[in-house]
Amino acid sequence: MTFFNNLPITTKFVLSFLVIALVPMAVAINISYNTSKKVLETEVTNSLVAVADNKTNQIEFYLREKERAVTNLSHTSDIIEAMEELSAAFEDKVANPEAFQDIKKEYRPFLTYYKKTSEFEDLYLIRPRGEIVFSVERLSISSIYEIALYEESELTKVFIRAKESSKTEISDFEYDYNTEKAALFISAPILKGAELIGVLIVKMNNAGISELVKDYSSLGNTGGTMIMAHSGDNVVFATPLRFDKNAAFVRSVKKNSFEASSLKKRSTSNRDVGRALDYRQEEVLFVSRYIPSFRWGLIVKMDTKEVFSSANQLRKKLMNISILLMCAVVVIAIVIARTISRPIRALTDVSASIAEGNLSARAAVYGQDEIGELALAFNQMTDNLVEANKNIEQKRAELESQKGMLEKVNKELDSFTYTASHDLRAPLRGIASFAKFLEEDYRDKLDDEGRDHIQEIIGGVNRMNQLIDDLLALSRISRIQNPFEDVNINELLEAVLKRIEFDIKEHKVEMVIPPNIPVVCCDRIKMTEVFLNLINNGIKFSSKDNPDHPRVEVGYVSEADNHKFFVKDNGIGIDPKYHDQIFGMFKRLHSNAEYEGTGAGLGIVKKVIEDHHGRIWIESVVGQGATFVFTIPKELKEKKKIGEILVEDGFVSQDVLNQELDKQKSQEV
């Protein structure tokens, strides 16, 4: 909104008119496009459903014809006689091998002719125990169980099913990697009366089915039909694809793909319709069918690019019309905007003249409309401005005087705090001395209540001394500016731990310090006070609530712009409702009898961190310890000294610099 408010009026008019025109046009284009897409999707889906039903019927009819032909052949007297004679000769082929071969020669012309006319790859006659007694293509094995991994062979499976069911069975497709051809087997039992005397099996390839799916009528330039089949543990394409002629039984699909989902068992009347990415990673509109008789999945699909091409063309035409309309809108908006912006621009020029100090300038009034009223109001405002300017000069002089008085009072207040803190020590020392004198010389003359009173006096003096020390520390932090320098924090922490070594050993505190804290640019003296206060605070609150295992941990995390430190204890913790209050000066949450201290420590820590342009906060829950976290900017510039004058961020006032130079000159004299 701020960006829009800063634009010229002409630009605002153009943008406003464009928005007013574009929104309805965009809505209309979107509605037209989506409506046409839905209509096209419905029409193409219905067309794909019709193609899928037609392809399913063609494939089922083709295979049923083959199945019926094999069934009829198995019932012919020639096949029954051939099976009986070949089976008997097979039993006696060791003693009379010539007779077995003669019977094969006798029936070979008939069976070879049937194989060719029926477009089969091979034809087998197999005894009930699996011995192959005849093969048109002269199969090199003598038993069906000699096939490698025969339990997984489709030939073996279809033989066993036909023998057990006593009816014609069709196998799944099987791909022979040696011949690089696909094979499907149809088996029919050969019965003499009710007795099974053998099994007739024909082998056929996928050429006939491939011819059926190669018909791309009603499927445009990208549509196609895909037959999915199981091949071992994989799902494969059983026929060539429109864009991959060699895909049959060579190209497999992922089990979670929509192509593989077509093999999920469902009723033949159930269809899946939708959009998905096909094997080319192109979005397609598809219809899938499951053919339970042959355990195949059939998919008819078409690329959505082709499906929605006419809708895209419609959208393109509408977009071109919209561009022409937008150009007309821009021209109209510019004409209207200029009639409004001209008087406003004149008013702006007068305003600039007044801003330069020419309070006699006045705006011309061009009419009685809103802009004319604005010009009149502007002239009235200018008259009021002349009068107000006089009052402002008077107020400015008064504020300058008050500013000087305020600075003087602040300096006096700072001086008073420092002086009063020092002057209070003398009477306190006197009180402490007299209380000690009474305790030592009159201890036996006083009763228990008197001795308790003396202890109260001594305790009060000690607390007052601590309060004065904290007050002086606060005053020192406010007045003294130490230079920023590169500080080795690990060495600084070692110095801090030496200062409180007695407390650490007395309370048996476990201190955890990271070994490789980087060098940080900071005020060494004040940063020492920060860690000293926070670690002392952690020792105090963790050792009393957890005397057996008090623990204080100092940690460091490097952030993009900041050095982040934390001091963590396992003490009593702090209720979240007090998190913002504990950094107040002399703020205490416990009585002095529970935990000693004045409450100034955290206030001093907060002041130091803020002087470093950082931030400090607490993370704590009652009973789970407390973690004080603070940050120091990594790009903190060093403070340097010129003589005794502190320069921060490369700046020092000229007055202060002159005073320092004058002082140095007087010392040289």
C-alpha cells in the first residue's frame, strides 16, 4: 500500500483502471477456459471409454477364438488317436525307437498344417506325467519338468491347471530372453471317455494382439492402447507402444504407477478414469480396464496437451483480445488522469516554493470542484503557517533552555549517586564497628534477644554495603566507557572461575565450559562482570535447591550475525510471568533470608549487553532450572582512544577533541 501511495496520480489511474478491467476479464477467461476443459475432458473420456470397450471385446474375441480352436482340436479323433499311439510308442521307444519316430512322421504333416493355419508358434502333445511326446518345432527336451525353474514356467503352470481342471486354460505371457520373444500357452486336456490320456498345448506369440492395439483410430496423434501383464514379479507392457516399438516385455513399470494399478482385480464393468504421468512422464487422460479372463490390464490414453489443445487456443485468443482492451484502458486512464494531475502539480509547485521559505506564495484556484476547495484550504493553511512560524521560534528558544537545564540535572543526579554512595560508607563503617564492639565486649551482658538485635544490625550493614557496591557498579557502567577489543572468551572465563573458585569448591558445583569459544570483539572488563554475575547467579540458585549435584553450564552458538552465549543452571527455575521483571534494577523474587543479594546483578548485566547492542533473555520453567541467553553482534566496531578521549564507531565530537588537545598542550608547557 505504501508503494501505491508513492506513485504519481497518472500511474495510479492507469493501475486502477487496469485492475478494474483485468479482474472481470481474468475471471471470464478463467471460467471460459475451465468450462471448455471440462467439456473436452468429458468428451474425450467418453471416447476413450468406447475405445477401451471396443479393444477389450476385440482382444477377448481373438483369444476366445484361439481357445475354442484348441478345445475343438483336442476333441478330434485324430488328436486322440495320435496321443494314444505316441504315448504307447513312447513307452516302447527304448526297445523300438524307429516305431516312435515313424508315428511322429505320420502325424507331423497334419499338426504342422494346423499350426500354420492357426498362426501358432508350436504345438505340443504331453502325457499326463509330463513327458513331451510330440513338438512341431522338435522341442529338444523330453519332459515338461526339464524346463529350467519349471515351477515358475508358464508352460508348466498351464499344463498343471489343464490337467487338474480338465478344461481349456490360458497362461500369462512369458518372455524368453534367449529368443527375445513373448509366448502365451493355451492347453486343453485330451480325454478318451472320462480318462485323461494327455494334454494338448499350443504356443502363440503376441503378434495378433499387437496388431489389435496398433489401431489408433479415434486416438489422435498421441493416444494409444497398452496391454499390461505380469512377468514374474514385474509388471510389463505385453505389446509394442506407439512411441516405443520395442517395449513389449522389455520395458517394465513401477508397481505404484497407474499402468500397474490396472492389474488390480476388479469386476469387468469397473473402469478407472483419470489423469496421471505415463511412462514418458507426460500427463495423460486415461481409461483402464481389467480383463480377468486373461489376467491383463488394458489402458487407453491420450496426452492432455492434445486433449486440451483447443481450450488452450481459445484462451490464447481471449488473452489477445484482453491485451487490446488493456491498451484502450491505458489510453483512457492517461487522458482522465492528466485532467486531474495538472492543477495538483501546480499546487505542488506552490508548496515547494513555500517550503523554500517563500511564505508569500499562493495557489491559483481553477474551479469549484474538490481540487479548487483544496487550493483554497491550502492558501488558508499558508496564512496559518505564517502565524504558527512565529510561535515555533518562541517555543524553540524555550526548549533549548529546558534542554540545557535537563542535561545539567542529569549530570548532577549522576554525581549525587556516586558521591552519596561513597559518603554512606563512613557512617556504615561506624555502625559496623560499634556493632562488632558490642558483640565482642558485651556479649555476656546481653540476653539472646539483644545478641539477635546486634546480628540484625551487622546483617543490615552488610546488605547496605552490598547495595552501595551495586549502586557504584551501576554508576560506573553508566559513566565509564572502556574500549572494545578482541577478547579470548575462554581465557576470560578462566579468570572468572578463579575469582569464584572458593564458591565452586564449597558447593561442589559441576562447571561445564566449551573448549573452543571464538575470539569476540567486546568490552573485556564489562563482559567479565556479565559472566561473573550470571555464573554466580547459577551457583547460588542451583546449590541451594540441588545441593548434591549443582551444575552450571556456559555455552556458545555461532549465528549468522551474532555471537550467542548462554549460562544454564539446574536450580529452582523462574516462573515465565516474571521473565520480563527480573532484569529490573534491584528487582528480587525471594527474600534475603532465602537467597542473598540486592537484585542489581541482572540489571547490570542487561545494561552491559545493551551497551554492546545485543539482547538478553531468559528461558526457564519452575523446578527445571534457568537459562540466561544473550547475543553480541559479530560486526561490532572497535572503540579506540585518542589520549583519554573515547571514540566509538570512528566518531568524536569536535568540542571534546578540542578540550583534549588543549589539555595535552597545557601538560607540555
